Amino acid sequence: MAGKVAERRAALRDNLIIIAEKRIASDGLSALRARDLASDAGCALGAIYNVFGDLTDIVLAVNARTFHRLGADVAAALADAPQDPVEQLVVMAQAYHCFAAANLHSWRALFDVERAPGEAAPDWYLQEMGQLFAYISDPLAVIFPNRDPQELALLTRALFSSVHGIVLLGLDGASAGVPSDDIDKMIALILRQFTSNS
Amino acid sequence: MAGKVAERRAALRDNLIIIAEKRIASDGLSALRARDLASDAGCALGAIYNVFGDLTDIVLAVNARTFHRLGADVAAALADAPQDPVEQLVVMAQAYHCFAAANLHSWRALFDVERAPGEAAPDWYLQEMGQLFAYISDPLAVIFPNRDPQELALLTRALFSSVHGIVLLGLDGASAGVPSDDIDKMIALILRQFTSNS
DNA sequence: CCCTCTATTGAACGGGGTTCATAATAGCAG
DNA sequence: CTGCTATTATGAACCCCGTTCAATAGAGGG
């Protein structure tokens, strides 16, 4: 029974991630409490720290799952999209908006977790981000066939950032709530206009 | 001596705002501590709460000043810009980027402060935002003379959000640091492309 | 069954925002 | 100037929270 401890810990680890995920999804990142986690998981407070370095590690684990779901949603939208590359971009961006709106707290947690200064982003983050960028880059390469890969990378990042900004400020409460339709309109506006007369 | 107390409190209030502003600018919003504020201001811990409801109120006061400086920078850039409305947009957006980069912590604090759920954004916020939107809207109206005011408002918000997104993700540490030049390039790319063939 | 070594536990620690009983002070009447 | 009272300022104390670690429980081998 060598791996018994590891097994128990792995189970607790998964359990904690699920519980934290639910908490973040329903009440937001700032509502996550170590003591709540422990009591919901039926474990001791200290047990959390046998399995995770600190709460941020749990949040990162949750974020990895969220990011993965996001990527899957975007991929699914892309799979159902028409061949036209501009439409593909629009469909993906609206899928991004859709995911953010439907998973507001979890989506926010992706960006609200504070990294220690100077610490690099985790590997899975860069990987999922790269995947998203690839989804965008492919149609862009069709639309702009005469661009350097370097220029394409810049275009890709610029478009992703723009859509992200539109969704971020659109879903932000400070602006008194932009209607969901308007967000989609802005996304389509930016993408269509951007990709016109290529 | 009727207004003596009010005077003293007003002075403390201003003092606390200045001190908090410096702290946020140098170390970020999360480094703001009530006890530090009190000792730096040479006042009692509780004195803070005679003058502000809570720390968030101080942050909001700092943010109002930051937002005002931002608006002034953008306005200054606009004043020095050429007549061409597209160039005006580019110059303003790069001024926005410049301000964010030069005042990273203060700029972040504008968006990192968490409002109580359901609470409306403060008046000055909407006002400064409206001012920024007006700066953008004017050249846009020249570029797109045949659009509804409503459509123009959507364009304005979309462009601001896009630039904001580019700056936000560009300055974010997670992406391992996008060079400042690349951020400016992305901004120019989006704006020029967006405003072409109007 | 005991012994040892590991894993688990939750009380305690440190640090932070906020409050409130108390002390200090200002204003005023005599 | 001296009490007296109402107002203001103070900072110790409260509560919450993440994290730690001495003490306990438990597993495995002899």
C-alpha cells in the first residue's frame, strides 16, 4: 500500500478543486475562503496545505479548468462556423463573449488572480493562450495571405485583445451594463471592419 | 470658529488622498494599508474613518485624480495632434498607452477597485469616461459622417474598449511583456484599419 | 503488541480593516 | 479664569482570514 497516501491526497486535491470551482463560479474569486473549503470538503484546515502550497494554487488549478472549457467552447463554435474566415472570427469572438457572460465569475478569476511579481505565467496558461491564438491566427492567415508570420502574430494579439477589451468593459458593472446585443454588435463591427479590404 | 473642525478634517482628507496616491503609484493598490496611511499622515488609525467611510472611499478619491490626469494627458495629446481625424485617434490611443505604462499601478487601480455589487459607478467616473468618449467620438463623427448618433456611440465604445484591451493585455505580466513598440503598432493597426474605407 | 516514523489536525499566530469606549479638547457660561 | 458639557480624536480591541506547526493519530514492520 505504498501509494495510499498519494491516492488519498489526490482525491482530496480533486475534491478541493471542484469545491473551489463551484464557489468561485457562484460568488466570485473574492468569496473563496480556506475555512469554507475545508468544511465543505470535510477536511481539516491544514489539510489544504498538505495538497496545495497556498490558496492561489487552488485558484490556478480552477483557472486551468476554466480556461480549458473556454477553449473547448471556442473550438466548438469554430467547428460549427461557416467556411468564411471573417465569419469564423466573428463566431469565435461571440463564443468568447458568450462564455464570459455565462461564466462571469470564473472568467474574471482568470485575470483577477494576482501573480507574484516577476513570476512567469504557468505553463498551461501559455499553452491554452497559444491554442486560442492559433484559432484566431488561422482564419487571419487566409484573410491576409501576404503578411509576415510576425505581422500575423501582432494582428492576432491585437484582435484578441480588442475582443477581450470589448467583452471586459461591456460586462463590467461600472458602465451600467451594456446590453449583450450591443457587445456582439461591437465585436462584429470591429472584426468586419478590420478584415475588410484586405 | 464654526468651521474649524471641518477645516481640519478637510486638510486631513486631502493629506490622506495624497499619501494614498503615492503609495498606490509606487507599490500598487494591494499595498495600501490603513495603518501605514495613519502613521504616514501622523494621525490616529481611527481618524481615517472620521473622514472616509472606508479604505475604498480613499481609493475612489485617488482614482478620481488619476482619471483626471489621464483625461488631461489625452486632451493634451489631442491638442498637439494634426487635423486628420484618424491621426487624432491614433495619437490619443497612444497617449492612453503612454499614461498607462507610466502610471501602471495607479492606472490599474482604476479598474481593480471592487465596487459593491449593484452599486452604481460614482458620478465623476461616468463624467470622466464621458469626456474620454467625447474625445473619441468627435473625430469618429468626421470619419463616419453618415452614421446615427447611436451607431457612433457604439463605435466609440468599441474603439475605446479595443485600445483598452490592447494596452491591458500588453502591459500584463502574464504575456511575458509585449514590447511597448508592439503595443503602439497594434493600436495603430486596429485604428487605421478600422477607419479605412469609411 | 509495541515501537517508530509519517501524515493529519486544528489551535494559535500574524496581519489587516473596522469599531467604539475612553480621553482629549473645544466652546461657552458664570 | 474656571467649570461644565458636547463634540471630536484616539488607539486598543474585535473579527476575519491565510498560513504554520506542535501535538496527536495512525500506519507498517518486527
